Amino acid sequence: MADTHYLALYRKYRPLTFEDVRGRDTIVRTLKNQIVSGRIGHSYLFCGTRGTGKTTIAKIFAKAVNCEDPQDGSPCGHCSSCLAIAENANLNVVEMDAASNNGVDDIRNIIDQVSYSPTQGRYRVYIIDEVHMLSTPAFNALLKTLEEPPEYAIFILATTEPNRLPVTILSRCQRYDFGRLAPDVIAGRLREVCDMEKLDAEDKAIRYIASAADGSMRDGLSILDQCNAFNYGQGTLTYEKTLEILGAVDTGVFSRFFRAMHTGDAATALGILSEILREGREIMQFVTDYIWYLRNLMMLNASEKTADMLDVSADNLAQMLEDARLAELSELIRAIRIFSALQEQIRYAANRRILAEIAVIRQCTPVMDGAGAAEDPLEPRAGDPVADALKERIRMLEEKLQSDEQRVSEMIRAGGGGQGFSQTGQGYPQAGQRQAQPAGGAAQQAAPQAPQEPRKAPELPSAIPDDVRRVVNGWSRLLAALPSSYLKSLLQKANLSLGGGGQLLLVFPNRFGADMFNLNEHNRTEFENYLSEKTGKRVPVEYKFLDKGNKFTDNYVDLQDVIRMEIEIED
Ligand SMILES: [Zn+2]
């Protein structure tokens, strides 16, 4: 995307009239009726997740109330007021992002303006985005104005988290909820955009992108944009290419995986797992997606009437229904438990593959949860010879894992260096010199500094800035609370490392992941604002893609490992 004039699809196709808005019929109708009947309110609250049309509709509404010749409640688009607003040259529309201007002074600036009536046009419209980010004094200042607004003032407050607004504000506003958009609505719009852009894309690809967008039109268009950039000059955007670009796995694979384990065919299930890894897929993503697949089966198994709630395509649904009919509800619940436990374990584990294999084998043999079985009402019996054999195998694998971990800890205690453990020992960067540090150099330097004393932790990690350390420590919790599940799914794939300037370095296994932040300002600001909101600080972040073939530890330090080791040793 070297062309600097390139306009992202979600900007280029942002609706300019109510008629172009998709999937918001009730809200649009209500607002248009208000304009037609002249019963316009003074304060509106638009709630809903990202990319669901809040700001878009706010802007169209702002245009419509000032339009000299509104058409059935929609702005005409060519009167002087409409034109000026379109060029952001109209003083009657004031936009403020509360995420970056959350102080009482920022609000005062706006409120001071409110006292002057507009020189042209009828209304002055204030759009305050992410309004929940305002400080308490700022809310109080805003409340005063909302209580007695001048005739010509309209406030549109937009938020992703209405529960964080004071009741006093909520009670003053007409509230509109922008739920997640249905995949069909998003797919329909993506198809329109493809037609306008002359992009050739399979229906199945479009549907997959629409479901990956998770209810956000903006995400849907961004993903389409990225897929298209990757596929540029290579003909039709197919479903397979889309999966590849997004690093995802075809639902058919989950079905085969599930069926293999259902029939106790460990060899086939392990084969599928190995195939997934060989293709360079992220195991974490695979496990997360598989749990979601199982969850859908569970819903269908409980009642096939839940099919409408699943947001999956007709082909996938038919497949899932077949799978769901195969299994008992208890088997599905047990599978979800096993794989959710695995998801938790592999977050921090060095040997993710072995843990995944254990989960597969465990799932293949219903009687082998060992000591835990007694507590689990879903585990009826024990004593099957085949299970015992497998149990023995797992015991061996678990022991091997444990002894590996022990060796690693011993190595660190012995002085931070040593073969076979490059993450902490070799080349841990002092800020600014990570590239220059020869492998092993750090360990050699560190040794004389702490001569005899048994070391609490490797010397070098003290170079990790505190805020980066806090983010890394709380990473899983931070991700879990991240409102956008789409960003969450991207970030889950990233490894955490430290950049040369002390910044948090997110290393993605696929270019797509890094691009979704580097090329998409919205995603970047949303994530970084969220980080500063949670940590109370601006944490510098860099997003990088790691070329295929390079192992993570060859080029980057795994901060999660480093910090976790420290904590273990301090205990
Ligand atoms: Zn107009």
C-alpha cells in the first residue's frame, strides 16, 4: 500500500445519507421522523460496540437538522450547509473525542461555545465520542449544560460502555442502542462495496469475512481491505485464500477433528493437529476457534432451535447439525472443559504442542481424567485397559514436561545463561542495544556482577520499563476485558517482546496481524487508548511481523516467559 492517497474502504464507503446506512432501520426511522415532525431532542446517547454506525449516524443527523432542503428527513447533500459539513468547514458541527480530551477544560471549551447561537443554520451539534472516558469534573460540567441546553444546541454522546456513565447523564438523554450487526447485513454491504470497487470475491469468502467482523461494519470493511491488498493482482478472492490470509482454519477441519475424537481415534486427531501446526497455524488460535466450534455444537445439541443464534453460514450449519447429533451433551461439555483448560495452560507454556496432544488423547478416552475424575459428575467409570495404557502415556509425557521445566529453572538459578534456553539467557536486550548484543554476551557480562550470591532473577530483566512489565503481567486479563473481540483475536496471536527503545513490541506470526494495526489507525488508537485507560499511562507499542521460518526466540525475547520466570523465582 505504497500509494499514500489510498483511502481505506471503511472511510471511502462511509454512508453520507440515512438511505445508505445498513442494518439500522429502527434507529434511522426514529431519527428521520423527528426531523420531519420537527420534534428534535437536545441530548442523544448512542451506545454500542465499535464500528456499528454510531458516529456515522450522528454525522448524518447533524447534517439533516441543518439542511435547508431535507428530503424525507435525510440531508439533501447539496445545499450550502450540507456541503460545508461534508468538507468539515461548518462550525455548527463540533466533534470531540473524549478518549484524548477527557479533562474538565476540554469540556469547558465546548460549553463556552454553546452560549453563542449559530451564525448560520439552525442547530449547533456537539458529537462527543467515547464519552465514558470523561473525568468526573468534566461530566459535572457537561451535566450543567445538558440540564438547560439552549434551543439551538444538540448533544450526541457516543459510547461503547454506557454502564460507565453517571445516571444523571443517562437520564437526560434519548438512548439508542447499536447492537452488533448481523453477518448477513455486513456481507450484503461487503458485496456492494466489492461491486463498486470491481473486486472479484467468492460468496463464501465474503461470508467468512462478515462473520470474522463480529458485528462491526468497520472491521468487515477493514478485513476486506486487507484481504484485497494481499490478493492484489491474483484474481478472485477465494474462501481458501481468505482463510490463509486471516490465518484461520476451515470449519471442515474442526468437524474432522471433532469426529476423530468422538470415535476415540487418537491417531487421526493427532494427525490433524500436526497438519495444522505444519501449516504454520497458531495453536492458540486453533484451540480458541475449536472451543467456539464445540460451543456451537453444544447449543445445537441442547436445542436445534438455537440455529438462528449461531451466526454461521448454511453449509456450516448443516455440517454442525450432523456433528451435534452424533454426540451426547455431556461429551460436548466435557470437551469444552478439556480444551478450555488447555487454552489456559498453553498461554504461558513453552511446550504447547505436547499439552495439546495430551488434551487430544484425554478427549479420545472418556475415562482418563485421573484423580480429577471423581469430582466430575460427567466421568462415570474407570478401569478400562486401553485407557490405562493411554493414562500411562500421559503420565510419562507430563513427567517429561515437568522435568523440562525443572531443568530450565535450574539453568536460570545457575546464572541466567546456558544452552537450550535462549529466551532469557542469551541476548536479553538492554534498552537500545538489543541488535548489537552478541548472543551469549549478556550472560558473560552478568556473571561477575553477582559473584557468589544465589541469584533471585536474571540481572537483565530489570531493564524492562515498569509499564511494559505491568502490561505483560496482566496480558491475559487485559485481553479478556478488551471490548472488541476482533482485536482480541488478533492480539491473542501476538508474542510480547521488548523493543530497542523500551517499547512494548507485539510480534505477529502473520503479516495480516501486524498490518491490522500498522495500517489501521482506528484499531491502533482503540487498542492503545484501552491500554492507557487500564494502566493510567501511555504505553508505547510497536507492531511487527516475524517472517516465516524464524523462530520467535531467535530474534525476540519472549517477555511473558522472562517475567513469569522472575515471578516464579521470587516466590
Ligand atoms: Zn442540505
